[in-house]
Amino acid sequence: MRPFEYSSATSTTAASRAAGADASARFIAGGTTLLDLMKLNVETPGRLIDINALAVNEPAMTAITETAGGGLRIGALVRNSDLAWSPVIQARFPVLSEALLAGASGQIRNMATVGGNLMQRTRCYYFRDTAMPCNKREPGTGCAAIEGHNRIHAVLGTSSRCIATSPGDMPVAMAALDAVVRVRSVRGERTIPLVNFHVTPGAHPERETVLQAGELIVGVDLPAMPWARRSHYRKVRDRASYAFALASAAVALDVAAGRVRNVRIALGGVGTKPWRSPAAERALVGQPATAAAFRAAAELALQGAVPHRDNAFKIELAKRTLVRALTTVAGMA
Amino acid sequence: MLATVSRVDVGMPAPDFVLSDAEGQSRSLSDLRGQPVVLAFLPPGWDPVQAEQLSHFNALVAQVPGVDAELLGISMDGHWCRLDFGGDELRVPVLADRDPSGDVRARYGITEPQAILLVDADGIVRWRHAGAMNATPRAEALVAALTALAPPSPEVADLSPEAIERNRGVAPCMQEAAGAPFTIMTTRREFVTSALAAALALAVVPLAATAEPLADRLAARSPGGAVAPVPVSLRVNGERLSLLLEPRVTLLDALREYAGLTGTKKGCDHGQCGACTVHVNGRRQLSCLTLAVMHEGHDITTIEGLAQGETLAPMQAAFIEHDGFQCGYCTAGQIMSATALLHEPCGPADDDVRECMSGNICRCGAYPGIVAAIQDVRRRA
């Protein structure tokens, strides 16, 4: 690990100012992604700004609170395990609790934070290996995955420069729930819909979010969605637990008199970002809540998917995962 | 089967023993209870009264922030090591065992050619250094240990002529008899004792290897420029631990390499195996994926902190009873994870336990025993 300067910030303003003044700075909260990558010399920050102590002066950073509109406001420093076990999350947004508990391990969930989870980086083998070319890690060096081993790679949102999969579970559930990311800097605060927070690789795989220099994630808002009580996260992976998704589906489904009144669909493990499927949602509304309709929606969700040598199986796997998730929720009382 | 000889480590009570010196005078460790004692396991022929010892000691002291003291002489008198601070003389008991196959060594589980242990006034091992004859002790680790044992405070630092005059004649062994207040002298005495322990450890390697200043050593180790070590204060297993660490030192490395708590294991060092699991403020975390400097003031519990004296914690006993391990490398992490699990909303079934324990990998495949041990403890709770 390269040496770095370390400081602990006591306010979001101070943290943002320190980060804005040093292009090599990174915020650190749980550290579970960042330190892993620093040990590999994939991340080489010159300065770490520890934001854990912010919660002392700014308790909203670790709080889950009701908003005026009936939604929830989640602080960026809420740990994954606390969010997953929060009774209000379990009752109103089960898909989010399930997604969190399907990710990582008990130890890591005690460390990882909401803000950090949104910044989690890909598990692409070539990105993590500094002996290999990687446009994301070193722009312009090429992509070793496109012609290489790409079983875990993305089929949606890829480009000729990068096919790295977005690895998270929590962001997939949040994408389905119309979540809004709140970010703060010395210039003030702004909000970004989660589906616009991450960007597809295009010509610049090194750029993964719309965050600007010095901007710090301070929280995520979940708007009121009473029918999201009937929601579910289904994750398929190589082993039963503690593995990244090959395919996952986050769904919320509102059925009245046998017909779909409202639905939210997002996919994980298959996209270069948390993959919301508006086309599949539009197609399902008004349809009978049947396996056939779910399958038709799944076909739409994976329309345009581009397979590579080893990952074509993900297209069918993602469809079946989505159908299973929708069927499960349709069967809920 | 468990190994029958276990190592006496930091935080553990020092087993009692009797040593005789050249004049046939005997001294047991328990006779010296109430004051810090240096236990030195040294190669035959080692001489504590070498001239370079003074340089070692003074060079070391110079690196401890806030302490200004110059040692002018060291001499041995039976089991007592006399330290001359220019008018003030302190005596520290040093029990030196130079028998490489001695049974005191065996009782302390010392397999290395040389080892230095510092036992505190309550008979608890507070610092342990062991290594090969020619292994260079890490100066920064020694300084960190010194800082941990005797935090520099005005009392500690005060070896001014006035303070020395004030304390004149109050040698450690006499102080107790006089019933004088312990605060000042105990603190300074502990500092001197621990400093001596470090000096003894340094004395068994050539002077040249340890003469360069600490900052130069750190700079030499840091490609791309040094970052100064920062003081970090943790509470580890209930004891305050003050260390001087580079920011990039992980909590795992701080525990293993700086505090000498090697019960916590380094497996993958990337958060994939769970061997390094410890409790931070009561919750299980991976010590390899967090920096020590991020845990200022936090309560850390390691595997060394679970047992109550000689009594194993229920989870430790259950792992033995149910054969929850084979090679043992993952076991500390498994037990720390399992212990924390008891306070988490984990479902009742075996499969729930498997899911909750999925972050702890066992290469030997001792999973059936691990699940059985956890379920056994949960049933009894």
C-alpha cells in the first residue's frame, strides 16, 4: 500500500473542502472496498479523509428518519447491517433489506456504509490486476475482459471500452425504489435520482458516477411507496452465500383484481450500472399478473443485451431470475 | 488434540518460578509482586553490563516523546539491575534465564533463542519480545510498546534535578515499605522498567543495527516518501494501548505486529476469508479492511480477550467440544464471528447459522462442528 496523508473530518463542509483541494483525496467510511483496492495498488490516494467522525456533529449522517412526504431519509454513514435490520425498512421496503442481507458477510455489513456502497467498484478481474490493461483503471490501455475471461461481466450497458459489471446489491434495490442521492459540497447541496447517479462506461469507463470534485454523499431519500411492502430481491450466484450476483432482480409489485397496477424492476449482476428496466415496467402495467406476462416483461428487460464469450448464460439467467422474483411477490398475501 | 504447551502472551498472568543466581541466592517471581519485573531469556554468555547498552538505552529514550532522561550507568547486583540517572538510582529486578533448555523457558512457551517479557506489578505480562539471536528488533515497535506501557506524562518526563532530589532515596523496593504514594514513582518506575526491557532486547544485536534514528528507518521503508507515524490509542481487551503508527497500518497489523497479539490471524488480507475477525465496539468486523488510525478510542476485543483468566468463554469451550476446527488457522476468526452472532438477529435453523457465518471460510471443512458448537451455545443461552 502506498503511503498517504490521513485526516479525520468533523463536518461535511470541512470534508468536502479538504477533498476539493486535493485531486488525489478519497473519503473513507467503511473502507471495505477502498482499502482492498489500495492493497492491490489499484487505488492510490494521496490523502484519506475519514468521515466516520462526522456523525458526532451531524447525527443525520447515521440516522434513518421519516420525511414529510411519507418517505424515508437514510444517512450516508448508516451501516449496511443497521439499514437491513431497521424495522421500518423491513416493513416498508423489504426488497432493500433483502438486497443488503444478500450482500457481503456479517462482518462487512457491520462496516460498509450506504454512501460507500454507492461508490463500490467493479469486481472485474482485470480491473483488480495492475499487470493487465484496463480502460477503467488506466484510461487508454485497452480492455482485457472483452477478449478474455468474461463469465462475470456485464451484458447490459457495455461499450467497446469496458464490460465491467456493477457489483452491488443495495443500489439495485434503491434503483427500483426511485431513490434519490443527496450530495453536498462547498457549493451547497444537490439531489440526483439514483438511476442517474451511476453512468455507463461509454468512452470513459474511468468515470462511474456524476459526482464532482469535493462532493460528498450525505444520504439517500426513499420516496413514499406504500405498495413496496410487496417487494422482493432475488439473487443468483455461484455459491449460496457470500458471493457477487451472476444475476439479481429487485422488484416491487402492486396487483389489484389480478392485474398489475404498478411495478418497479431493476436488475443486478448483468449491467454496467444498477439496471432499472422502464420498458419492462411499462409493458407490465395493466397486464394480468401471470407467469406469461412476467416472461414477456423479462424479454423486454434483457432486450439489447450483448453477450461475450463466457457470459451469454446471464441473459437467460437474468430473465428467469426476474420472473421468479415477480412470481414470488405476486404470490404474497 | 490441542497443543499441551501454550505460549504466555501479552495480557496473560506470568507463571511463577524460582531462579538462583551465581551466589546461590534464590528469588521467585511472586516475591517481586507489586512492582514491574523484567524477565530475560537470553543466550549463555550474554552480559548486561556492556558499554553499548547505555547508548542503546539513551538512543531509545530520545525517541520517546516528552521524555528527557540520560542513563549514566547500568550495573547488576544479584537479580537487581541498577540504573544510574546521575544522582538518582533506580533498581529494577531482572530475572535472567540463560539455560536454553531450561524448564522456565518451557513453561513460558519460549522457543526463540532470546525473549524479553515485562511483567507488571500485578503479575500480568504487559510486553513480549522474542526472536532469533541475530534478529533485529523493530525499533518502532519497541518505541510503540514503551509508549503504550508508560504514556509520557509530566510525572514520567520529570527527571529534572529537582524532581530527582524530591524522590531521592525512594528506590522501588523501599518505596513500598515506606508506604509512600505510588502515583509518581510507579509511573516513572514503569517507564524505566519498560525502557530497560527494550534496551535489553536491543542489546543482543549489534549496535550499528539500531543506532539510526527511527524517522530514517521509516523513511527507508516507505517508497514514494514517508508519512510520519501518528499516535493511536485503542482499548484492546480492556487495556489501553497507545501505539505510534503510520496511517496505512491496518487494525490487523497493529494488533499482530505492534501489540504482539497474534491470536488474530491474517488469511487473505482482502476481506474474503474472515480469519482476522475482531469485535469493534461489540460488533464483528474485519480487522484487515480497516485502518488502526480509524479506531482511536474504540473498544477492540480479540480472541485473547474472550476467556476469563483460565476459564474459556462458552463459545471457545463449545468449539473444542464439537471439534469445530482442524488446523486452527481460521478458528480465532470463527469464534469471534460466532460470539458476535449471539447478539445479532440470526434465525434459529442450522441454515440460518451457515448464512450468518458465511464470511468465515474454513479450508479444513470443519463446518459441521462449527455449526454444532454455535447451536449448542445458543441453546444454552
